[in-house]
Amino acid sequence: MDILLIVKLLTRTVAATVIRGGTDSTSGLSDSMGESPSERELYCWPHSDEPILGKVEAQEFVLDGVLAAGAVVFAGERGLGKTSVLLPMMMAVAGVIDYPFQASIRRRVFYVTEDIEQARRIIAAMNKHGLITVDEQELQKMFRLCPARRIPLTEAIDFPKTLVGDKQSNECLDGSIYRAPPVVVLDTVNATLQIDNLNDNSEVSQSISSLREAFGSIPLITVGHVPKASRGDARKASFNGAGAWENDTQQTLYLVQEGGQRYLVMGKTRFVPDYAEYAIESHLAEFIVLDKLKREVVTKAYYGIPEGISKLEKAKAQKEARAASSRKALEDLKDRVLDKITKNAGQGIGEIKKAVGGNSQKVSDAIAVLEHEGLVRIQEVGKARKCYPVIQNDAERYSHESNGE
């Protein structure tokens, strides 16, 4: 009992000392903070001395109003044509093609691709359509294709050091020169970076943090895959594996498909975009190439050009799409109903509904439309209403009726 009493007393004494010490140390820290700002800046987050109501800098873009200068994620499901949309964008950034969106700041582009031949075909398709505006020498200077290989993060963070001489001079309105850092595209993350566990948010987050710190002012665009997502829920999609790719970057864009049409949907942004969505207009080009046997063969390649969609245009397009879908569903149902009536002439409407299946009212509506179009004839037989295709003659109809059908 004596020992327990001593322990309790010691515990209370220590607790009281900690409380007093904490109060004193806090007071001391406050004094220190007031007397020596340099110590606060050493251990905490230094404040900015810039005037809060001073001159505000404009958002810097890679592609005006579309792609911010910073860490950007470009994602879409596999096989949807991400490269065919992003590569022309980057060529516009380099100032080497005719493109609907402007890059006020011209930059050199290093496009790391997992399929360099696909990239060359896309460029050849644009050249076939006369979109390339520079010669080969200027194209090589401003836009570099880099075949992808998976490298450790330690190598990836050293890559910016090789780009110090690749800033592009842009003349300002006052005659001064802004030397813009280049843009690096990793298409795709899986093909370029060795990360032990792409499903681990913590590991991916640390990797992104290291990349952003290493790249600094150099815009970095990472391309990745997402599960299948519709136009409406694109912003809820995330990279296959860890979602930190989107969470720890400054902007996200998603390529989706709806009703056979591709759309580029804005996700997270730190600016107010002119458009939240872009319809992708696909262009196909054919050109002659040599195969491995040195034979001339025709090959084809697509590239996509985005067109901004306003909210009003989106609502109108969605309404038209729903109407088109309803019309197609009705036509499909009419075909099925007419097929059943043709094969089972003389059956009652109830029997036809049962044979066709699905929504009873919709089947009734389809029969009514077919009757109005003159493809089906309804015959009152007692209380029953029997259906006949108009292609049948009266002899065939009476034959069915005489058989008790």
C-alpha cells in the first residue's frame, strides 16, 4: 500500500510540473516568436511580405484556358484514344500545328510515349491534312518524342536537370523576354515509372510529391487509365489503383465516351475554365507507308480535336440524345412486335404482348403505331382483338380463323 501511495504522489507531482512547464514553455515560445521571426521561419511556414491587395498575377497556362502550368492528370479508360487527343494538344503548345486553342506561351515539349510508332502515325495523319505549320528541323527542336521505359523514381526526379537548356524565349509586350520552361508528358504512368505498389495511396502520394518538387516550374502531365466512366460521373473516376494521382495534382481531365461520342471533361481545376466539357471531333487520314518487306501499304490513323461545349449546348445535346435513344428503342420494339404478328397472325393482342415480353403498355403503343402506319391490321372477333400483318391476304387470314386461331 505504501508503494502504491508513493507512486500516486509522484504521478501527481510530475503531472503538475508538466502542466506548469507547458505553460511556461508556451509563454516562452510566444516571446521567442515575437522577438525572433527567423526562428519561426526556420521551423514553421514563413509568411509572405507581398501586399495582399497588391498586383495579382494571371494564371499561367500550358494551353490557354484548357491546361494549367503545373502537375496535371489526363485520364481515360483503356483503348479510348487518349494519345490521339493529348498529342495534338501538346503539338499546339509547341506551336507547330494549326489548332483551335491557343498557347500564348510557346514551350518545348518532351512527349514520353509507350508507343512511339503510334505517335508518329498520329503526326503523319495531321500532316496529311495540312495541320503541321513548321519544317522538320523546327518540329524536332520544339517537339521531341521519347520512347518510354520504366525507370525508378530516383532517375525520374533527375530528368528535369537535363532540361535546363530547353527553355523557350517568348517576347513580352514591354520588349522583355520570358524564358518558358518545357513541358514533360508521361504517357503512360505505368510505362514510365517504377513504383513498387501503384495501389498504395501513401506511396503514390510520396512519389508525386517528389516529382512535383523535382520538376518545380516545369509543367508535368501524367497519363493514366481509369475504370469505365460515363460523361456524368467522369469527375468521380480515379486512376486504376491509387487515387492519389488526382488528389495530389493541380488539374485533372477525363476522356469519356457517351453514345459513340468522345468527350473531354474537366475535373479538378484551380482556375475557371471557359468550358467544362469538350466534344472530340475525330479525323481519319490515310497515307502510304513501307512495311518490313519494303512494300508500300495504306495505313490509317485518327487524331482528335476538342470543341468546347456550353451548358446550353450540353443540355440540348442530352435532350436530343435521349429522344434519339427513345426513337431507336421504339423502332426496335416495333420490329419485334411485327415479327411476332407475322409469325403468329390472328393472335390476340394479349398473346402478342406475352410473346414479345417487356413493358405491356409500350407493346400496346408499338401495335398502335404499326396499325397507324398500315403495317398491322386489328380485327375485332367477338370480344377479342386479333392482329394480322397487312402483307397477308384474306384467304390466309380466313385459313387461320377456320383453324380456330
